[in-house]
Amino acid sequence: MMKIKDFLFSLRGKAILVATFFIVIFMAITGYVILSREKALYLKDRENQARVLVEAAGINFTNTLLYQEVGLIEETGVIDLYILDLLNKEKSILTVIIFDNDGKVIAHCHLVEHGKFYENAEEIITHQATLVREVNDKNRGPFLEAITPLIVGTKRIATLRIEFSLKDFYVKLADLGKWIFSLTILAISGSIFFVVLGINAMTRPIRRLSKAMDTIDYGRFDTLSERPRRDEIGHLQMSFTDMVRRLRDADLQWENTFNSITDLIIICGRDFRVVKANRALAQGLNTTTDRLKGKMCWEVFHSEIALKPALNGPCPDCPHVVTLKTGNPSAMEIEYSSLGGIFQVTTFPVWNEKGVVTGTIHVAKDITEQKRLQEKLIQSEKVAAMGQMVSGIAHEINNPLNSILGYATYLLETVDDSSPLKDELDRIARAASRCKETVKRFLNFSRETPTRMEPVDIHEVVGEALAMCYPTISAQGIKVMKEIGADLWINADKGQIEEVFINIILNACDATSRGGELFIIAHRDGSMSTVQNRSWIKVKITDTGCGILQENLKRIFDPFFTTKEPGKGTGLGLAVSHTIVKNHGGAIDVESTVGKGTTFIITLPEILSHYREEGQVRD
Ligand SMILES: Nc1ncnc2c1ncn2[C@@H]1O[C@H](COP(=O)(O)OP(=O)(O)OP(=O)(O)O)[C@@H](O)[C@H]1O
Ligand SMILES: [Mg+2]
């Protein structure tokens, strides 16, 4: 149906239809004119024959009537015989009638009609000369009527009327009509055939041009390869080829410009589908620009859609959506997982001629490095501010701390060894000195002051850290399981290493709900090579707490990173611990499963017993 419609509305279809219409009309008129002419000629011929015959017969009938009148012929029925003879000779004669001057039938080919008066007789007997005419009788059909007056001198004695059949005339006419009709159909078909051929040949180059224009619409610029014709279509073809060349040049120029930009660009439709992408983006994604076409923009920028169905849609506050709504440029920072970085994304509206925003140009600038440097700068500014603040208040804290420590030490010396206060005073003295150490650690953190190294027993330092955390552990009802290998020594600043364990144990307590478990396992690591007489000690502190989210794992060692409520955590515990362990030539690793628990693994270089005994420790 569509094809017929297409054909009817095409130039070729219209030309063929119009030509066919005129050919049919022309041929029909021609056929009709030929047939009418033939009929007129043939009828004229028949009329002439009838005229000759009626006039010749009229002479004979006049004579016979005259002879009867003057008595030369006595016997009756001569005229009837004569009529019979006429009928036998001329087969086309239907009837022969002779009327007297009163209109009475005086002779008839059917004898029974003799003596009758006909209705039309009056009109017949008035004609003064021979008359031949075609009569169309309702009952008998068409026939030829020839009337001639029978005159002697100037006296009219009777009127002869002969009817001639036109049956064979109409049969012949019908045959002629059929023949002309067949000829007309043949001529029409032949003409249409040649017209179609001609129109096809004329419109072929136009169709080719149209096809070539269609391909341009799809971004291909193949020009017509054949040699142009010399007529108007040839001119059109040449102008078109020229236009194509200019279009191709403009397109190439645009494409080159688009692809020379190092920012990542897509042209995005209202439906979020990529209409065009530049080469920088395709290279960044390790694909081709063609493959990006038609994809949803979030499929292009978020590689982990399969894992996170929430990403299967526009980003929150998507600048594309904002630009489509407002018609203004919009910008925001977005992390694109497929490109592994943070981008400054700006969208610009694309307007159509009706003033409607049909899509946006989406320009993404990689600011990952800039962001990292910015964060580092903020961080170092924070750290510097913290260092300043800490060193500012250090003296204020140190003075009362010194007093607490001094009085605690003085009381310790004065009380009896058996006194029940001795243990408590000892705790106060140690807590105060740990506070002093912590203040020092803050200073260490901000100023990187050197540490005081000595052989430290892991068993002892872990025990002391646990003792310091005991109030929290017991308040939380946490079950502690310890498995510390024998004779594990490190070269360390005891206070600092204790601080590391305290930080990690306290974090574990914070993450673990009531009745949780804490495992502390320390052993020599056999899997590591003992290069230069150095082996390693691993201390694993495992809790059954809430675990750490994947996205937080890489940030927990950052200074001031905390997920705790304000006032409950400074975010310095792990940062300080990390610095301390690093300063001791070791490392901290973390493994965590959300909802199951976390393990911190502290790896430190061991000092072998003979070095320890000899008092030679490595630093
Ligand atoms: N065992 C753990 N289980 C779950 N999360 C932990 C664990 N240890 C550390 N974290 C996470 O790491 C963050 C940083 O820890 P860090 O010790 O550096 O700071 P903090 O404990 O928040 O504050 P601060 O130690 O200075 O009082 C914590 O806020 C917490 O989110
Ligand atoms: Mg902490």
C-alpha cells in the first residue's frame, strides 16, 4: 500500500499517470471520431443507394399506374407482382407501400394492408421530392425510409414509400467499432509502454541524485561516479556533486576540530542517548566513536552498572537534565568509574530552529589530579593548623600533667609497698605519662620528632595496651582471646607502639557491639624472606564488629578521616598509628567484611635474640 502511495506521489508516478490520462482521452476521442465518420459515410452511401432505387422503382410504378389508368393494362395485380419482384431482387427492402393522394394504401407487399389508412400517411404524401431518412422505430429498431412522389407531368398520382433494413449496416458498424476499440487499446498500451520507458529514462538520474542525497544524510559523502549528462539534469548533478564536496570539506573540518579537543565530549539527545562522541572519549574508554553512538550516557560513564543497578539512570542533579529543563549551561563534578577519575562536567544546550532544546553538548574535563592536589593541600593545611594548635596547647597540658605525674611519683615513693593504694597510684602515674606520650605523639605527628628506640617485647607491649583498654573492653563485655608467640622482640619506641595497639583495640571496641569478640594473634612470619638476618613479626587484631565499607577502606589512614559522631573521634588514631609503624620500618594492612568484622595486620621487623643480648639493635 505504502509502495503504491510512494509511486503515486513520485515524480515518475505523476508523469506516467498524467501521460496515461491524456493518451487514453486522446485515443478515445480519436476512436470515436473515426467511428462517427465511418458511420456517416456508410449511411450516406446507403441513402444514395436507397434514393436511386426508390426513384427508379417510382418510374416503373408511375408507368404501371398510368397504364392502368388509361386502360393499357387490364389485368389487376401487376403492381403487386412488380413489388414482389423488387423484394426478391433487393434483399434489404423491408416493405414497399404506395399511397394514393388521400393517404390510402393502394399497393403493399402484404396484401392484407391494401385499402388501409396509416397515421403517418398524411405526412408522407406531402413530400414533393424524393426523401431518404433514418427512422428509429421503438418496436422495429432503426431502418431507412425512402419516399418519392409518383408524378405524371405536373400531376401527382401517388406516393411510393420503401423501407430498407439497416440491420447489416449496424452489424458492420459494431464490427468496425470493435476493431477501432481493439486498435485504440493497442495504441494506448504501446504509447504507455513507451511513455513509461521514456519517463523512467528521464527520471533515473534524478532518482540517483536523490539516493546520493539520502546517503549524505547518514554522513557518507560518496558522490556520483558516472559522467554527468549534458542536459539540465547533468547541471543539477554537477551542482550537487559540488555541494557534496563542500559539505564533505565542512564536515571533515568540523570532525577534525571535534576530535582535536582533549576534553571528553558527547552530543547527547533528549533521550540520554549518545548522538556523537569525540575521539578523546573513545580512546579513554578503549573503544571507537561509532561504538559509543546510540548508548545511554550512563552506560558510557559508569562501568559498574551491572553491580549497582541504581546507577542505571541519570546521575543525581545530572547537568544534562538541568540544561534540558532550563536551557542554560550547567556544571558539576562527577566521578566516572569507566574512566577512573573525577571530571568537571559542563553541559551546553543544543537548540533547533523552533527554539526547542533537542539535546546537550556534554564536555567532561579530567580534574582528578587537580582534586588530589587540592585535597592534599587542604590536608596539609589541616595538619599544619593542627600542629600549630597542638604545639600551642602542649605546654598548657604538659604543666598540669607534670604536676599529676610528679605528685603520683612522690606518693608512690611515700606509700608502703603493701599499701592497697600503690597499685592505683602506679596506674595514675602510668596514665599521666601516657598522656605526656600522646601529647608528644601529636607533636611527633606534626613535627616528625625523632623517636627513642629500644628492644621491646611484643607480649609485654600488647599486654600493657590491653590493660590500658581494659575499662572499655569490660564495659562493652567484649571477650578477648590472645595468642602471642614466645620471644617476639622488636626494636621500637615502646610508648609509640603501645599507642598503635591501643588505637586499634579501641577502634575494634567502638565497632563491636556488646558481647563481641577480639582476637590478638602475634607470630613470626615464616613466609617472608629473612634478608640480612631480618625476619618479621605479624600482629593480627581481629574483631567481630560492623566492618568497613569498601569506599572507606582506602581513606581510613587519612588524617582526620572519621565516621564517628563529632566529639567521639578525631580521625587521627589510624593516621598516627600508620606514621608510627612506617617510622619503625613496618606496615599496617587491613581486611574487612561489612557485617562480619575487621582484621588489622601490623607487620614489624624482628630483632634476633643474639643482637638483643649483645645490646646491638638495628634502627
Ligand atoms: N575495627 C574497625 N572496625 C570498623 N571501622 C573501623 C575500625 N577501625 C577503624 N575504623 C574506621 O576508621 C575510621 C578512622 O579511624 P581512626 O582511628 O583513624 O579515627 P577515629 O577512631 O574515628 O578517631 P580517633 O581514633 O582519633 O578517636 C573510624 O572512624 C572508623 O570508621
Ligand atoms: Mg580511633
